[in-house]
Amino acid sequence: EYGYYGWGETLTVTDPNEAWVFEICASPDKKSALWAAKKVPDGTVFVESNMFRIRELDPESPDNMFSPNLIDVATEAGWYDPSTGPIDWMATVSTGEYSYPYYSLRRTWRVLDRVSPSLGLSPWVEDSFTKDYPFSIVPDKKLSVADVIDLFRDHYEGTEFDLTEGLAAGPFGNPNRYAGSSKLVKGSWERALSIFRCEYVFVSQVRDWLPDPVGGVVWWGAAAPHETILVPMYCGITDVPYAYDSGSLQEFDYNVASWAFNFMGNWAELKWSYMYPEIQELQKKIEGKLFAVQPAIEAAAAQLYETDPELCKEFLTDYVADVTDRVMAEVWDFNEYLITKYRDGYINIPNVGSSAGYPDWWLQEVGYADGHVFGDDAYKPK
């Protein structure tokens, strides 16, 4: 009725038993849409990283679906030749990544390589039409919610693309990269999984052995993955706490979660190699407690559901409100600690004014050793 506007989208549709990938793009006339959907095989990991990932479509398979007019429209537009075999969705409707070949593919590789390093997948591919990266893979080990959260926080640490290394990361290993303002210098940076401009992250956890209000929980993090703490939002809650359903990018608010976490991440950019390990400790401590009490909370909620479903929802709503209040208080306490400890370029805890100067390698790279020296040669021009 209304048509479709936009380059394309990849969405995941999940229930307690199945996960499907749904991809959609505009048709050649820009007035309607073409789409494809594919089931993620049980026991596998699928990665969506801002590009189409569905490939060959088998009209006889119950594990994929596509718009009834796809083949006719693609053939008429010259996008697809039926004589070549089954239609390749991505190759048919996508232009690939020829201009910026690793804008999305490197992120895809990173997750696949982390969850299944035994495959030995290469981070180097010629273009997005290669089939080096499968639609989904079997991980080397079963992944927990904590494992998946950790994937979102990745900056290619420990690889040749490590964004915490090199001159661009500054003296203290800041992985965040901003766009260049020059019209003369052409290039690009590696694009981290946890990119600074990300506004939120979530991990959906679904279990078919629990009542729906309890079995479905969204672990929600306001702000970019590396600078946030994920809290549980159960499907059964009847109200979302103010800190998580309010806020504006144009007005700072201490009571809004995204500002609390974004402040923590922004302050850490001053001395990332010092502050980020402390942020990671805070994340593990708070999220670890939430994971530890999760079975007990859900057991109590499931028992309540059997006798009074509404009371179950009230119980979960109160629990989420309590969790978010405690997390907000702890994060602001931590932010005040970071300000105090890392004020004015010093390390002020346990001793005020302790030096934390630039590392030698960075001083060499930026020409510090070529500057003025003390002694007889002070201020002597070269």
C-alpha cells in the first residue's frame, strides 16, 4: 500500500524455537520492495554487519522464502539470468563494497573468527561477492550471553587491525576513530564492532521452557557496547524505568542511562589504556552479579506465573526497576571516581599528582626527541 523507501535493511526475527534473517531492498522502480528470508540453522551463529548476507535461494527449501516477484523483476532489470542457476540474493540486489571493501566485511570476519577460530577464515577478501564467509557457522564452543556481549565490545584487539595500537590511537590506545575533515586526504579507518556513534546495544535471550513473560529477556545497554552495562528487560514487565525510556541528545540529564554511560566512555578517551581496564572490571562485576542471580529470579517468577500471571509481571517490573536504579547509582559513583583519579592528566589515587606521562614509543613517533633539549644545546636551531 505504501511502497518501500531506502537502500536496504537486514532484520532478525526470532521466537523461542527459530531465528530467521529477513532482508529487504527497493525494487528497480523504487516504488515497491524485494525481500528474502532465510532460517538460521540450529546450533549455528549468523552475523549481520550492515550488509546483505543471504546468498543462494532454493525455492524448494522450507528454510528460505523470498518475494514472489523477485525472479521476474530481477530478470527484467538485467540483474539476474535464470540460466546461471539458483538466484544469489546478495549478488543480485547489492552493489557490494567495492568503494570501501572492509566497512562491513571485516566486522563479519572478526565475529566468525572469534566464535570459530578453528575455521581459519581469512580477514582478506576481494569483495563482498566472495563466498569465503558462510551464511552461518558452528561455534567452537557454546556461547553464553556474556560471550555475545563481549563480541559487541570488540576493537580487533590482538589482531593486525587492533584499533588500540599505533599512532592513530594516540599515546593511550584510544580505539575510537572519527571521520576526517579534509577534502584532500582520502582514506578510511578500520570500523570496530563497538563504534563510538552506536546509541544502544541489546542481546535477546529466548527460552521455550519458561513462560513467555519470563523466558524472553532483552539485555539492554544504553550507549555503545564498550561503554555501557547491559541490564535485563523482561518481556513481562509493564513499565520501563525512566532512565531507559527517556532522554535527548540535546540535553544532558543525570537521570538518563545513555548519558551516564556515554560520560564514562568519553572520559575514558583521555587515558584509555588506564581507564578502560577499570571500566571492564565494573562491567564484569555488575553484569556478573546479574547473570548469577538470573536463575533464582526466573525460578521465582515462573512459580508466580503458575498461580498469578499478573503478580509475576509485577514482580519482574519491580526487579528491573530495582536493577536499573542500582546500576545508575553505581555508574555515577564510578564516574566521579574516574574524574577524581584521572584529573588534569595525573593519576590522583592513591596519591594526588602522580605522573602518567606519554610512553616512549609515542614520544619518538611524534618528534618529541627532536625538540628543544636542556643543557648547552638548549634552543639551538638545527
